[in-house]
Amino acid sequence: MPDLVKLATARELVDAGAVTQAEVIGQPGGWAVQLQTHNQARVLATKGNEPRRFGTFESALKVLRELGVRLDMLRVDAARWDAPSAAGTRQRPDRSAAMKQKDADARYAALLREGVLEARADTRSALSSAEARRHMDAIKAAQRARLDAALQD
């Protein structure tokens, strides 16, 4: 099996002129990208150091274009490619979790922005540090008294 190469290293190889040929290889349900250097073949890898698999030919071609690979160096091997069926579509639970987290982060950021805008729009005069401390001490004392009363019942 050819060596694996991460995207940053592949970019360095292309920039250095070490890549003599790029090949998009069809596989059941996807595509792989292999770069041929002067002495060995290297397959693009994921961050987890596994062969990177592209769902569409276009996505593989886009990565090659972003790397700066010239189209005259491109070869396509679709002999083993098999279009994925609707039932065989590859699921990405890690991306689902990441998108849910991104949505939660966006909602929280919006909540913070609203709070800041509301605070800036407040026309009441600002409290000094001592006034704020006295105000918080009064709130704490009231809460403590309420808790003590609840515990004695």
C-alpha cells in the first residue's frame, strides 16, 4: 500500500515540484487521491492518518485544484468505482455532533450579544464599585435569610 500523506505535506510536495502525477482512484462508494512523486506513491490521508475518502469526484478534484496540481498531471482510474446507493450513503456522526455544537455555540453567542446590547441601551446611571458591592451583599443577605427560614421549617 502506498504511503499516506497529510494535506499540508502534499501542498509542500506540489509547491516543490516533486509531484509528477496525480491520480483520482475510484472505489466502491467514493474516491481516493494518490500523488506520485519521483520515487513513490502517496495517498492523501485524514487527520486520523487513514486514507482520505471523497464522496464525489468533484470534491477530490477541488482538493487537487486547491493544492495547485496541474490538470495535465491528472489521471482518473474509475475501474473499481461504484456509485453509492441511497441506503449505502456514508454517515458522519462526528460531523453531526460538530454541527450541533456549532449551532449551540451560535445560539449562546447571540444570547451574549443581546445581553450586551441590552446593557448598553440601559439609561440608568452606572453603579460605583462600592455601590455594586453593597447591592450584592444585600441580595446575598436576603437569599441567606430565605434559606435559613426554609431550613428551620
